[in-house]
Amino acid sequence: MIVFACALMAASTLIAVEESLKSASEPALPVVPEAEYLELKAAADKFMRQFSGGESKSACADLFSRYAAEKSAASSKAGEMAATLAVGEVMLKGDLGKPLKGEFVFVGSRRIGGRLLKLAYLRKHSLGPFPVVFVFNKGDKEWTISQIGFGDETAGPDFNALWVQETPSQLRQTIPEFAKILKSTDECMKGLVQGVTRPSIEALVKAYSHDATTTGSFTDGLVRVIEGRPSIGKTLGYELLGVARQSDSLCKLVYVWRFEKLHAPLCFEFYKPAETWLLWRVRLFDDATKDLTATTQSEPTK
């Protein structure tokens, strides 16, 4: 027993030495130190609190005074950004509705090595989410703000990369209302497969409408696209391929509508500005290809 115990101790010591030598010989990959990350996130959080609270000028002035690459140009850069935001506020109201004062959500971060960090947020509006992405770069010693992306055009790619793919049961842990949402989209898909297009779409739109005056036009647009699709054979059914979320305020369900000749993807995206969920977007067929691709399960050779 004593010999056996000594052998085990010797083996464990050898493994520990080998691991130590191995880690010492391998180069450490660059990361953003936690203290620096927390400092940058605190600055971005402060900006979002001020921005969503209607204090765009103060938000820009505070951020650029601390993180502008050229301190002498901080004031002018902050003024330009504030002016851009003021124009954007007016344009956004038509699509996203009124901003909800003080309401925003941190979606996640992305980085390249230890010197480029992106922090993504969504600012809540009454009708839809507004993405904001901060891009920080680190020179020899200091971090600077190189870009702030607003809206789908500049912030969209980073924002879209932060969808968390989960199973329905996992998603229910974060979003308790997800079971009801899933039941509604399933019922809609069953109706489409049975050829009951308008009533199925209309029921879903009405159940999660953000504006009763636009329910009819929203329904009309979706029905027109579905009924105008090319002939691709007999309907064979549908499948739920994947679900995903961004924090607890945005989720999507990706389906495939199966036909004899081809398959057609559909993506239902839901948004929660306050207490109730809204049907934010529906992407059909070619427009949903990226959502379909995101559900791909890679299985390398073992």
C-alpha cells in the first residue's frame, strides 16, 4: 500500500511538472485585462445612461474627454457626434417609436486580441431596439475610442454576431414567456402548411402587435410575399430549426417550411420594450437565409 501510494505521488508530481513545462513553453495569447475591461465598460455604461436619458451632449462630452485619441480635438469630436445623434433621433421615431427614457441593455462584447474591444448595447424604443456599439483601441499604454456605431448599418454586424443560440428549454430559463411565444409561432406555421395563410398570419400579428393601426398593412405585406412565392411543389410540413436570444429583451425562432423541391426558411423576431412582447420582424425565404445558416450544427471528424 505504501509503495502504491508513493507511485501515485510520483506520477502526479511528474504530470504537474510536465504541465508546468508545457505552459511555460507556450506563448500566452493576448487578452484584455479584467481591470481595463471593467473600466471601459463603466465608461460605455455611463454613456448609455446619459444617452438613453436624453443627455446626448453630456454623454459625448464625457466619453471623448476621457478617450479621444487626440485630446485637443475631443470637444469638436463630441460636438459632431452629438449633432449626428440629434438628427438620428428624429429619423428613428418613424421606425422605432419613442425612446424609453433610461432604458438600455448590455448585449455583450467582442474583441480581437488584447488591443481591440467592442461593447454592444441596445437602446430601448417603444417599437424596436436600437443597436449601439463602442469600438475601443489600445495603443502603447492608453485605450482610445475609435468609433461608436449607431443603428443597423454600422452597429448591426457586431450586434447580430452576439445572438446566443440555445434550446427552447434553455431559453425558457431566461425568458419565461417563451413557451407562449413558441406556441403562437407553431400555430402560425401549422396554418401556413394547411394553406390557411391570411388567418394564420393575422392571428400572430394581432397577438403581438405594437400598433393596431398598422396590423393590417403588416399582415398584407407578409401574405403577399408568402402567396407570391414560386411554385416549389407540394407542402411536406415544417420544422423548428433553432431559437436564439440577446439578453432577455430579444429572441428569434427559425423555422423551415418543407416542400417537395426546396425548403423555405422563416424567422420570427420578438422584442420586449417594457412589460409585453412585440412581433418586431418577420424574415421570409431569401431574407431569412442568414438566420437559417446560424442554426447550422458543425460536426468535425472524430
